Amino acid sequence: MKTKERAIAEKICPLEFAVNAISGKWKIPIVWRINEGEKRPSEFLRGIAKVDRRVLNQQLKELEEAGILSKKIFNELPPRVEYSLTPLGEGLVDVLWKLNDWGELLLRKTVEVTMN
């Protein structure tokens, strides 16, 4: 098993591995909405424009498999499912805030260039 892990570590840089974990059109908006308190798939459908339920479920599953989200299933009728951020997911939110700050700098620079 250690040989396999070493081979994976040698072939994929950490940044590439991280980007692969969050790549997908709706993954970052999903993480952001969960961070803001939304927990149920129906809330994501209302809050994220034009996302298909099937695609949403797939992206939620991938985020769960990556260890970014945890899923809690309630034994109720009708069935209820809620998602929350894991500690790994909370770390991602910190990174997203930094990326947001960088995006603001980039946006300002782009606006300055187009105005000159």
C-alpha cells in the first residue's frame, strides 16, 4: 500500500490534487452556501441558479468522497438529508476567502487597465 501512495504522491503535485478535488462548476458555490448555513439539497437548488438536481447530487457526492463535506441522513418521512463542512472543508473556506481577496485585486487591476 505504501508503494501505491508514494507513486500517487510522485505523480500529482498537491496543488493539482487540490484543484481536482474542487473542480466542477457547482462545487465552490455549494461549499460557500454550506458555509453560510444552508444544509439541504433543496436549499442549494433555490440558491444556485440553473443547477440540475442530478448534477447537484453528483457534486455533493464527490465533495463528500473528497472529505470536504459530511452527510447526515435523518430517519424521517419524508427523508431528510443535511450536509456540513468537515474540518478539511472549513480549511477550504479559509482558502476561498484568500482567493476572493486576490480576485478583488485582479478585478481592480482589470478595471484600471480598461479605463486607461
